[in-house]
Amino acid sequence: MVSRMTTQEAVAHEIDAEQMKRWRHAIHRNPELGFEEHATSALVAEQLRAWGYEVHTGIAVTGVVGVLRVGDGSGRTIGLRADMDAIPVQEMTGLPWASIVPGKMHGCGHDGHTAMLLGAARALAARVKGGALQGNGTLVLIFQPAEELGGGGGARRMIEDGLFERFPCDAIFGMHNFPGIPVGQVHVRPGAFMASSDKVLIRFIGRGGHGGMPHMAVDPTLPAAATVLGLQSIVGRNVNPNLAAVISVGRLQAGAAYNVIAESAELELSVRTLDPEVRDLVERRIRELAENQARAYGCKTEIRYERGYPVLVNAAQPTAFAVEVARQTFGAEHVVADAQPLTGSEDFAFLLEQVPGCYLLVGNGDNGHAEGRWSGECMVHNPHYDFNDACLAVGARLWIGLVERYFHN
């Protein structure tokens, strides 16, 4: 008697973890920054074409979209997104597949995200061809450039290039690896899951002078210093304590000599919130605080407030669906459906403003490396970070489960 494999066993059998690893390492060795992902895009397009996808390139410069119709394609459309870009950091892992490009590395795991979606794409195409994937609908795979470039990055550019007009989706899903979460776990929550991200430049303009004769100058460092201290009163006294806001001073700069009162002083801020109304409140209060401090010390002020990524909001129904699929795929004990929101940001938020969907986190374990040896816990954007290859099959299985259940519902 020949035993029949369960659906999950069949999916696991079809996923080629070693091939995903080879793709991942090849992409990792040759990292490309935002809108420069030409080699990565070419690899993705070549593979998708070989598996029978309808392939569209050049969307937002280097973006790639693969389309696969299931049955007669007349049903619902599901979109899956992976990001492809690297970051401008010098890698220090010492691993055999470490970056060979000075000053660039895949320090956020987008090499792994691309490999996971490719692995799922291959298995899904095989299941459609072999008749194992039933139903009617369309699968849209979105390989996005330039996630790391802030408000003008790849998701917004793809939308501006007509992404959803050309490839309308009924629901869209994305995922990101997360160090510190064990491999095999999935974390998600409905509603606001990741923060907005805004960049602020404040320039205080005074009148330079001699350090020994300050009465003949107008010192811009005074309102700058007062503003640095006052900014935290916005979080502590203006924002509802049940809500979240982060204001971080990343740069404070004035002058070039110890005995010279500077002509101007500058602050650069990173501002994060998890609520659109709080975002508006914080912007208004930062402007008021800086302008009034400048006025109090006899200075002028210039403010450049750049809104970047919006709050990432997971829609209720797609999130519940993703939780159900994750529990069936990995077991309920490996799924956290009410994870804490994060003050990191993601430009997948732009896609979720256009189409209801869900963004998930998959565990990357503790996978830092130094001089070729494992060094424990390491967050993304660290020169010792490396995507955990054990996570590849996890992500691919989740993608496949989402697509199969979506067309069967």
C-alpha cells in the first residue's frame, strides 16, 4: 500500500531549500542599492520566465512583476511582495558569501526575502502545472526595489508607475525576517503594526561672533539646546500616554572652532508614530517648539519637515486569514497573532494604503556573525547581521499556504 502525502508534506517536498540558499548567497555577494538592483532583477525575471510566469520588468526602474493564472484566472487576485535592495554598510561577517562590493551589504535580509519568494514561485508554478493547485484566480508576485530609500522609495514609485492599475489585487501580503524571534515563528497583529517615519531638519540662524564677546553676537546654540531638551516634552506631555511616539535627535551640529560663536545650528530628527492623528500632532508641536525657542533667543528658524513612510496598517480580514494559514502551516504555538507594534518603518505601508492586506514577521533567530563565526543576537542594519538560511523554507511554505488557501476559499 502506498501512503499519500499530506498537503503540507507535499509542499515541503516541493520546496528546494538548497536552491533558495544558492540564490540567496549569490544575491548577498553582489548587493545592489535602491534602484540599482539590475543583476537581482535580471535573476528574478529569468527564473520566473523559465517557470511560465508572465513577466514585466522596468517598473520603478528595477522592479519586476510576475503573473501566474490559476485555472481560468477569473477569480480573485492575490499579491505577494518581496524587497530586493541592500544598504550602504560595510559588511563585517567574514562569511564565505559576504559582500564583495565595498560599502554595500544585504544587512536587512532582502536577499532572503527575494529567495523565499522565488522558492515559493517555483513550487506554485509546479503545483499549477501538475494540477495540485486548484481554483480560479491570479497570482501577482511583486519584486520591489528601493525599500530602504525612505518616502520616495520603491513601493511609492511602483504605485506611481501604475502597479495596481496594471496588476489589480484584491489582497496583498508581505513579510520580513526579524532577529530575536525564533526560526519557525510568525508574528503579526491587525491594525497599526509599524510606525510612520518622518525626517526633520531644523536650522537656527543667529549672528556669529567672538567667543569672548557673546553680547555682540546672537548665539543659535541656545535655542538648539533648548529645543533638544524640549522635544521630549512633546512625547511626555502632549501625546496620549496610551499611544506611541518617538522623537530622536540624530544630528546636532554648530560651528567649527571652540572660540567662535556659530552663525547657525542644525538639528536632524527622526520622528515615529503609530497613529495618523498623533503624527499630525507631533509635527505641529515640533514646529511650534522650534519657532518659539528661536524667537525667545532672538534667532530665526528654518524647518524642513519630510514625511516618509506612513503608518503600516494591517487590514482585519486579510490578517485573520494570514493567522489562520500560519497556524495550520506551523501550529498555533508558533504563531503570535497579537504581537507588539514596532517603531521601525516599512514602505509596504504605501501598498496597504491602496489594497487591503497584511504584513507579517518571520523569526530569524540569533544570527550575527563576526570573522566567519556565529556571534549570537544581531539586529538588522548591523554590519555583523546575516539572514538565517533556516528561515528560507519557513517563508516559502507560508507564501504557498497563503496562495493555496486564498484560491480555495
